[in-house]
Amino acid sequence: MTEISKLLDKPEFPRSGKYDADWLLENQMGPNVLWLMEWLTDVVKLKPGARVLDLGCGRAISSIFLAKEFGAKVWAADWWIGPDHNWERANKAGVADLICPIRQEAHALPFATGFFDAIVSIDAYQYFGTDTIYLDYLASFLREGGQVGVVVPGLTKPFENGVPEHLAEPQANGHAFWEPSCRCFKTADWWTDHWSGCAFVENISTEALSDGWKHWRDFEMVLEASEKNIFPSVAEALEKDQGRYIGFVRATATRNGTSGENLYDPTIGVRYGVDS
Ligand SMILES: C[S@@+](CC[C@H](N)C(=O)[O-])C[C@H]1O[C@@H](n2cnc3c(N)ncnc32)[C@H](O)[C@@H]1O
């Protein structure tokens, strides 16, 4: 077994282990999206034919995973990555009939109210979902009883005195783990509190991934070994951290029966105006 396959082989993520390592590494855009989606689907339950929005899907690895593992119909939506290559990837993976790739900004979703059985997002929701009322908007696209679930990089506990030195200081590669934008990393409790304000969901549950830092570090080591990283490695800082502060947070909730006009909806002109 090579160093790379040893690091990728995790008993916690048996489904992920079936996917080709080269394919994963060519298309990755951050921490191993297969592991994180596998962890999310432990609690977001999908049946064959379920309509799923994979929001911020990047290169659609997770969308292909959902189609292959659960037979879900996936709308693979991303803003930076266009649909052409994602469509090619879906075709090559043999799940073209289950995946609809679209370039889509998270605040302008072109879907019918109540359309989805589930909405999932890996390592993307932190970019737009810390907005107080974003979940009100997103939940409107879920049917009653449908689930929303996200996994984001986050904190295992709040900083006591500002950013800890081992995260703020440059690593040997000259790059510090903590960038200004990392302030969107929040604790599980923060996400619980944040989502509890939303009138349109219930059964909110959040937790940190056990050994999240270790999984993140191992994947960084894989990227270093394969020279496939698109960002400077943060393995050294994660090793120093040992999960004292850094990890992954999963947040899930269920759409309840509350209806109401969503005044935040940026497509409101279309929803209530000329298109009605
Ligand atoms: C770090 S990448 C993760 C991609 C993929 N989920 C993965 O884990 O491989 C973050 C993704 O979030 C998407 N994203 C960020 N802001 C977005 C927005 N406002 N609307 C839609 N997608 C967004 C980006 O396009 C990008 O592909």
C-alpha cells in the first residue's frame, strides 16, 4: 500500500474508500469532500430518486457520490465552477441521468418553493450561510419534512484570547493557517444558535467531527505527497493544533410546516411579480 492509499483508507468512511484516488485528487477543492459528505449522509437520509440540491458542489465529486451511493437526483450547483466540466464528470462516472449541473449563486436559486427533499453543502456554506436570515431563504426550497445539512470547517471551541499563535504564525512553507476570512469558522454551538432563529426549520442538530483535525491533516499530507494541492498545505498547523480549536462542524435541520412570505428572497420580483 502506498503512503497515499494508507492515508486515504479510513474505516470511518468505507463508502469513500471505493472511489479512485487520482480522480479525487484531480478534482478536489479542499478537505476530502467524500469523507465529509459520507459523514453528512449518516444523518441526512436519502432514498433513490430523492431530489437533492448540492449547493457549492465545486467539481461535483460529492454530487456524483450522492447519485452513485443513494440513487439521488442531484442538482449540482456551484458559482465558481461552471457546468460543462461537471457534466463531463457526471457522464464519465455513469450518472448523467441523475445529475443536473448548473452555475448558480446561492442567493438566486431558480427553483420552485418546496422542490427539494434535501439540501446539502460541503465546505461552502460558511461563505454565505453565516448571514442571519440566509437559512430562511434556503429552507423555502425544501418540502415539509425535507432535510438541510451542511458540513463546514469550524472551531471545536472558541478562542480564549484571539487567534492562537500556532494558527496565526507562518508555517515552514511561509503560509499561516489563519487568514482573515477564517473568521467564518464557528463552533457547533454557534451554528445551533444561528439556526435556532429560523422559524422554518426544526430538529436542529450540530456536532463536531470526531478527529476532524486528523482527517484534515491526513488529506493535506495526501495532497502534499501527490503535489495536487491548489492551496498551500496547512498540515503543519493542524498537527500543532491537535483539534484544540480546528475541525469540522455538521449542522442539520428539518423543514417544518411553517409557511410565510420570505421578504429576503432576492428573486422576489420573479416569485411575486411578472412570473406569477
Ligand atoms: C472550498 S470550495 C468546496 C467545493 C466542494 N464542495 C468541495 O468540497 O470540493 C467552495 C465552493 O463554494 C462555492 N461557493 C462559494 N460562494 C458561493 C455562492 N455565493 N454561491 C454558490 N456557490 C458558492 C464555490 O463556487 C466553491 O466551489
